[in-house]
Amino acid sequence: MIQDARRAVDDDPRDASARHNLALAYKLGGLEELALEEFARVTELEPAFGDAYYEMAIIQARSGRRDEAVVTLRRALEVEPDHRRAQQLLERLGGPPQQAHA
């Protein structure tokens, strides 16, 4: 899985979706620091990629970096206000609820 995802990134390093898939493969493979690095690259290429921020926050929260996770989830909700899973995780982590956008 990681090798296939890596090949897709090698074919087009600026493809945010390919990088997201590689990051997910790293995460599923237990390579969470590599996954975090790759998710960060995704957000550099496509700053409005809410799922990348959400996945980063999951890893941050799991590794005891709650404050970082809260900041990352807030960013996810800035770029994608209706990201339900990000909102739910933010609430579970005890971050203040995201204000509804009018």
C-alpha cells in the first residue's frame, strides 16, 4: 500500500490527493511521524484540504499533543466549516465549539 502510494507521489509530487493517500498509508502502517510530515505537505499544496488537517489532529491527539490537535482542528474548520468529524473531535478534546458561520 505504501509503495503504491509512494509511486503515485513520485509520478506527480504536487498532487495533493496522492500525497494525502501516502499520508494515510503511513498512518495505517503505524508510521505516524511520516504521516504528519506528509499531511503537512498536503496542506502546503492545498491549504483548504480539511481532511488533511483532521487526520493530523488525530495523530497529534493520540500522541498526547492535545493543544496542537486543537489548533489543527480549528484550522480544519476554518477551511471547511461543515467538517463534522473535525467538530466532533474538537468537542471531545475539550476545545471550545466552533462558532456557526452566518
